[in-house]
Amino acid sequence: MAGLKGGSTVRSLRLLVLSGLCLAACRDPAYNLASKRDTVDAWREFIAQNPNDEHVQDARDRLAELELIEAQKVHTVLAYKRFLEEFGDTDSAPTARKLLEGLRFNAAMEKGTAQALRQFLRDHPDGAHRAEVEKQLATLEIREVLASDDPRALAAVSAGHQDDPRVEAASLKLDDVAFAQARSAQAWMTYLVDFPAGRHRDEAKQRLLSLELDGLLVSGDVAGAKALAARSPLAKELTDLPARFKRAEAIAALEKSKDERVLHALPAHTLRSLDDLVKSLQSPDPMDRWQAAEELGAHVSIRAIDPLLEAFRIGRLPLIRHHAFQSLGRILKALPRPVAEYEVAVRVAKLKEQASDAQLQITIAALLDLTGQLDRAASEYQKAWDVNSPDPVVLARWAELRLERRQFFSAAVAARQLALWAMSVLAAQGPVGPTNALAASRELCSALAGARRAEAVIELASQEKTEFPEDLQAFLVRAREARRLAEAKLRDAELELLAVDARARRCGTDEVAERLAAGKAERLAAVKALKEKPPKEWALLRDVVLERDPEPEVRDAAR
């Protein structure tokens, strides 16, 4: 049995060997037949029918050679692209790529446009023709850009071809275009930074000097303007400066007029002096400080800007900072727009040179905000934002801006945070006695103002159709709670204050607002009377009212 079994195994092995030999004999004729025919169709048929044959790679290589020959007969971009899609990994691929590159190179050079050459470089970033194409492209770009007034294109060519002697012309034109397109103080300041050797630097500085002088003259500081002109060698280039000085002196003479009607039409006649108000910003009583900040907004003068900025930046009580912000807005809006832009651009540049902190960022944001640069302002506000210690003045401003944009729910969210801030102030308030009654009263007054603003914003938002209306009702409940608690605590603190000083001013005192309203009414009546019986100075006086009165209604009457 064992012998039979061994013989059977030997026979099986012989059968397997014979089968392999037969299979090889069947395959070899197929490969030999394809070799003998040596056509595209023959090789494709062999590969399709014998995908696992040991000669399949050889067959594919030969097929690629034949297909490349066919592509060369057609010699088109499409033919070579199709070849590379199928045979990109074969030994014939480099030849096809070289031929394709040659076709594209010839086509790009024939078109002769920068766009065609750029497309060639995208398609063949490491091709043999790269250097030649880049050289031609540089020539075209410089030629095209020199015919345009696009500063970005000029800058790109200047930066991309620094070693090309022809780029000097592009750089000079960029200088000219950048200066020609500058229309504001910020643009001229940017030009001076971007073109340290620019050929329009003196002219840019002259324009900035002119704006600085305008700011002094519109503020009534003729002596300061003359001193500045005397110091600056560029002032002699301002040929209209003598006429501007003469006009400013005539305006100053109006303040000494013997005509009472003229005096009553001048803004300064109904206000506390600017110097007195600046001194009041240092008063021990915070109410003096916020009232001074409020009244300073009626002085349309660049001399009021820095004291208000300082009060906004370092003021501890939000009510002081709020009035400083509002007054800065009134002044910058009333000043001639070019002057306001100059004063803001100069101060933003100086602030950015200082060590950065949150209050500095907020001050920069406020200046940008008040001159309508809301995108830049938003970026600066964001840098200073502290989620754990939100700034109540910023919250109030965000709520206001979102109301203006009809983003009612977002406005209510900001107002809710303002109400929460007020609640935190109330929670932190300690016992009030004779020694701290004044400080406590002023702090509680500031908290109450914040709570009232929050309540007003949420009430307005609640009247509009918004998402999550039930949330707005909850916000309103919290804001009213903050306002009522602030009113109660303030009442208690002011009772303590009045016990110490019966003449002490209370939180609701609106003497500044009343005085400003009375001054406005006086100036309005004076302007109307002067229009009916105009004096010889009326034309100049009307210009003064239009330039310097803080109230739009009075300016409208003068028109």
C-alpha cells in the first residue's frame, strides 16, 4: 500500500510539471505573436488577455514606445497630454514631457502675453525653458506695469525684479502714483514711511504742515500757528499762508467787537474757558471731572483733544470716560474733516509707539471709531478685550453701534453685559459713611448710568423682531433689577453725603447740560438776529459759526 501511495505522488508531480510546461507554451506563442505583429492593437490585446503574464511590463513599455510615435505624428498638446495620462510612469514619458513643453513654450512665446507666459511657468515650473520664459515675462511685466497706475502691480514688479535695471522706472512711477493717490493725512504719513527716499517727501510734509496750521487757526491759536510756521523751513512753500493768517487775525478781532450781537453769536462767549475746564479735569470731585469733560466737547478746538484723550485713557470712573468719549466725538465731527483726520492720524501714530496696554489699545480704537474707521477700530477694541473684566464704556459703545446696524439681539447681549458690570459694582460696594460718602456716591452714579443705558438698549431691542425673544425679556429683567438696586444704593449714599454737606451736588445735577442748552439758544437767537440786520463783519462771522460752533442747529441757521 505504501508503494502504491508513493507511486501516485510521483505521478501527480509529473502531471503538475507537464501542466506548467503546457501553460508556458500557450503564453509564449501569445507574446511571440504580439512581438511579431508589433502594433498598438496587438500589444493592447496581449495585455488585456494576459494581465498576469511575466512579459506584461515589457509589453507595456513597447506599447508606450509605439503610442509615443503616434503622438509625435500628430504633434499636438492634446496628444502628448493623453499619452502622459496613460504612460506617465514609463521610460518614454520624459521624451513626451519635453515635446509637450516645447509645444507650450512655442505657443506662449507666439502669444507673447504675460498671462500666457505665467501659465507656461505654472505648467512647467522646472522646465528647460524656464529661465528664458522668466526673462521674457519680466520684460513684459515691466512694460505693462509702466503703462498702468496700479500701485499694487508696480510694487509687485519692483519687489519681484529688484536686480533688473529697468525696475527703477517702475519704482519711480510707484512713487509718483502713491503720492498722487494720497488724499488724507494718514495717506501722506504712510507715503513718508513707505518711501524713505521718495521724491515727493517735501510736498507730503508741506501738506501735513498745512493741516497742522489749519488745526491751530481753526482753534483760534494764531500765535501758535505763526510760531510753528517760523520754525518750519517748508512754511515758505505755503504761498497762501499770509492770507490765512490775515483771516485768522480778523476772526480774533471779532471777539473784541463792541457789537453785543456779534459777541453773543460766538461759541466761546457762552462757555467756560478751555483752560478752566482742563484744570477741572484734575478736581478731587469726580463730578467736576465728568462735567468738565462734557463741557469741553463744546470747544471746537484741537487744544481740547489731548486733555479729553487723557481723561478717557486714565479715568477711573466710566462716567468720566463716557463724557470724554462723547466730547471727543463732537469736536472731531465739528472740526473740518481734513483737520480731524490729521489730528487723529498723528495721535494714533504716537500712541502706537508707546508700550502697549489695554487702555492704550482702547484709546486708539476710540480715535479710529470716532472718525468712522470702524473696521480698524474693531481690531483695536478686540486686542484690548478682557472677557473677565469687560470695559463698560466699550460695552456701551458696542451696544450703540449694533443698534445703528439693526443688530438688535447682539446689541441686547452687549447691554446685558453692561448690566452685569453694574451689578458687580453694586456687589463690591462696602458700607458708606461720612468719610467715603462722596466717593461712593460718584461711583454709584456711574454704575446707575451704566444700568440705565443697558435697560434702554434692551427695551429698544425688545420692540424689534429678533431671535430668542424670551432671552431678551430675561435680559430686561436683569437690567431693571440692576437699575433699581443702583438707585436705592445711590439714594442711601447721597443721604450720607448731604448729612456731611447740605450743599453737596447730587447725581442728577444737570447744570452743564442746562448751561450748554442756554448757550445754544443764545447763539441761535443771535445768529437769526444778525441775518436780519447783518453787520459789516457778517460774512466772516458766518464762516466762524460754520467752522466752530459745536451745535448743528446753530450752523444750519448761519447757512
